[in-house]
Amino acid sequence: MEKPPSSFFVIGFSIVATLTLASFASCMAAEFNRTSKKDLKLNGRFCFLPESEAFKLGVAGLICLIMAQIIGNTIICHSYWPKENRKSCSVKRPLLSTTLLISWASFGIAVVMMSGAISMSSRQEYGKGWVEGECYVVKDRIFVGAALLILINGASTIFSAAIARKSHPKGPTQINSQIR
């Protein structure tokens, strides 16, 4: 089996890197545009928080992160597992397994952090706050923490794809298979 063309990987790596950086930038911008305690309005025991720009920026960052993860893992699958063996998901390379684990762990934690922060950044009406009618404000550096996890995710995904590309199983070339 021949290796897929190099241009496929260069383009794929570029897309994953671009989406990772876009997600990182969105999270950093969301950190600076999140609601703060001064935005909180109280009316007796009810509270109100307006929607902040962090909501839109966080959603954009989350979408970019998910797209980067999907594209990166598609590249890994297509470069490591031969087409006829794709039903099997066993990875026999410890470094590849480790980088994939780091990629998925950082992805999962970042998604949870971003989802909670995005949800808290949406409009919270009087008496209908985030949870049980109470208003919650996103803590400092939550979006920054998610942004750092996004960088770890992007780097480990690209590194995993590079390892998978390098350890691509060798099979018969197209010419050899035609001769047989």
C-alpha cells in the first residue's frame, strides 16, 4: 500500500493548525470579554446578567476545536490504518497511543470547561439564572485554561498524525499488486 500523497498531510496539518490557533484566539478574546461582577444587576433576591461577547467567541472557539479534532483524527486514521484493516482500532505504537491519549484528554477537558463558561456567558434573566434561578459569573482564567488545553490538543493531534504518517504500514505497491 502506498503512502497517501504528502500534499494531503501538509494541507491537513495546516487546517488543523489554523483551526487550533483560531480556537485559542477565540478563547483568549472571550476571557477579556466575559461578564464580570459589575455587570450583575440585583432586584431583591433576583439577579440579571446580560449576554457577553464571550458567549459568541466561546461558541466560535468550541466549533473550531471540534473541527480540528475531527480533521486531525481523520488524518491519523487514514495514515496509520490501511484501508482494509480500518475496522480494527488497535494501536501498536506506544508513542502514538500516548499522544492520542493526551489529545483526547485535553480535548475532553477543554470542551467541558468551554461549555460551562459559554453557558454562563449567555443572558441570565431575572429569576431564571444559570442554575436554580441564581446568576453565575465565569471565574477568572477559565477561558485561558481552556485556551492552553486547546494548544496542547492541537500540538498532540499534529504530533500523532506525524507519528502515524511516519509509521505507515508498508504494503505492496500498486505496481507489485498488478503483477501478482
